[in-house]
Amino acid sequence: MIKNKKILYIAPRYFYPANDGAKIVFYNTIKELSKTNELDFITNISKEDFKYNFKEVHQFFDKFWFDFRDVTKQNFKDLFLAFIFNQSYFWRKYHTNKFKKMIDEALSKKDYDIIWLETAFCTGYAEYIREKKPLVKIVSRSHNVESLLLERIASEEKNFIKRYLIKREAVFWKEIEFENLRHVDKLLTITQNDAEYFLEKDESLRTKTEVLLPGVDFEKYQFTHLTKEKNLVFIGSMDYFPNLQAVNWFKENVFDEILKKDKEIKFYIIGKNAPKYIKKMASQNIIVEDGKNKDTLFFDKARIFVVPLLSGSGLKLKVLNALAMGKPILSTRIGLEGIDLENEKEVFCYDDPGSWVDTILKNISKSETLENIAKNGREFVEENFSWEKNMSKVSV
């Protein structure tokens, strides 16, 4: 357990509201660390973040530095310059002189025991920090294997130009990701699969690598009874390529086939920043919403919660939250990475569209089957995914 330490917590984005996977991890990690430690914070904030009064910052942190920069949006200037100068686009996007100046100011004001770097993008500052403070402990929290994630996305991309650019970025990150980790004292991965990937590529990481499972806010995500309505629900940010890919695959290969046999089934697509072509899917049976309301309301709509991911990396918190609320899940194997659920006991898991169609049509009206899956899933997540318990295992 990390206790009585001065920690500088650095994340690529502000943590509130905790309405997507990364921000949920940021928020709950901050909440647990702040219980027994003194925290300061460096991040980027967007115009959207300015809608909030930052009271959460004062609740958890002593000092707070930020750059007014929305890193969730594509920066075409950085994309162009990265291509011209043969650099990584993400490296240019996340590594700025302003961010370095904020780090310099923080390091000049306090002698920290630990620098906590969230995501591979912030871990890019590890070497810079090590040069400034050779003895400080540096922790890197990896949310994905970024190079592997990019390779998976590229393999499914049909547009030639986009596929080329994504593959190009993956090549850069294969080198950048491992070079950055040379300068950290502890690498925390979210899944065992990610840990094994890092160790397979670089055995020297073995002494510093540890799996830190995320958790569930059980006060927020409480078990609720299943709706009787035949609703299939997908939740995910619609500006994230794997989610767009998942929705397209499900609609074209699964849902269109289902509707031929059961016109009562509805598909809810819930997520912010949906592009026009997703919004145009809306019909009597397909409902597209922006997800600005509490996500618990959307989980409650689900008779079956669907996770048709074909690419991506890391553990999906929406799966844990759906399990906690007692929603039966139908997923691909990629959607369940890092979560060791038993098929047809705690979850339905298949990769081929035919099995998806059959599973939905066979079980959508079987309350007893779905309720058993829901009950077993809730028990699994209660036993394995507590933020407090998992964070207490970390030592630096």
C-alpha cells in the first residue's frame, strides 16, 4: 500500500466527469491515493471541462497545473508536421513545451516521493523527469499496449490512407513505448495479457511490472432487475475508432439479421460525439443517444448488453459496470480481455456473427437464463474488482 507519500499525479486529461473508461480509472485512482497521501496534479483541460468548477481538484489535490488543450480532438497541424518530420503524431500531440514547463514548476516547488504517469502518452515524460530528479520513484500506469492497439485498428481499417497512417504510428510506438519504460521504477498494467506482452518483448521489465486491476464503484453501479423490453445496448465514446467499428459490425452482421426474425428487438447506441453516419442509423428499432445522462440509466435499459469489439486493447470498464448492475453480456473475446469470465455461466462470448444472432434470438425472451447469467456475473465482479482492495496491493 502506498502511504504518507508526496505524489505528483500526471494525466493526459481531466478526470471529471468520470464518463469514459480512462477518466473512470483516473478518478478512482486519484480517490484511493488521496486517502493516505498528499497529491498534486498536472493535466490538459478542454472547453468542455470548463463547464465544471473544479471543486473535485480541491477535494483531492494540494496544487493543480493545467494546459488549456483538448487532446481528444484530432490536431491536423500536428498530423501534418509529424508526417513531414517523420515523427509520431501522438508524440507531438501529447508532448509540448507548456507541459514541460508545468512539470518544471511542480518539481521546483516540492520534493516528491513518487511521480505517477497515467497512460503511455504521459510516460513519455519519464526520461525528462529522471534527468531532473534522478532519485524520485516514477510509476507508469499503462491502460493499453498502444502499439498493439494501433496494429489491431490498422488490420481492420478499410481506407488505404488511414490504414497506412495508423500502421506508421504503430511502428513508432513499438520503439517509443519500450524506450520510455527504461526510465520508470514501476510499470502497472491493467490486464495480465498486457503484462505478458511487455515481458515477452523485454525481459528486463520483469522486476518492475505488476498488474493493477481496476475496480467498480458498487455504490453507483448497483444490481437492478432486468427490463422486460427486448433491448440490446451498446455504450462507448463514438469518437473512438474501435467503438465505431464495433457498432458497424454489429449493425451490418448481427442486428439486420435479427430484425428479419423479431421486429420487437431494439438496439441502443449510447455514446458522445457520434459522427453523422452513426446518427443516420436511427430508426424505429435503432436509437442513437449522446450519453450525457447518467450511464446507469442506459445500463438499466439493457436486456442484453453487447460488446462487439473487433479491436482495442486493455480491460473494458463498461463490462465491469454492466456486470455489477446485473446485465447479461454478449461479447467478443477482445471485449473481455483481462476479465476471466466463464462462457454461458457468467457471460456469452463468441466471435462469429452467426453465434451472436443465434444467442440473442434464443435467449432474449428467456428470463431465467438471463437472470442466472446476471447473478453469476455480479458475484464474479464483487469478488475480483474492488478499487480499494486492488489499490491497496500496490507498492513502490
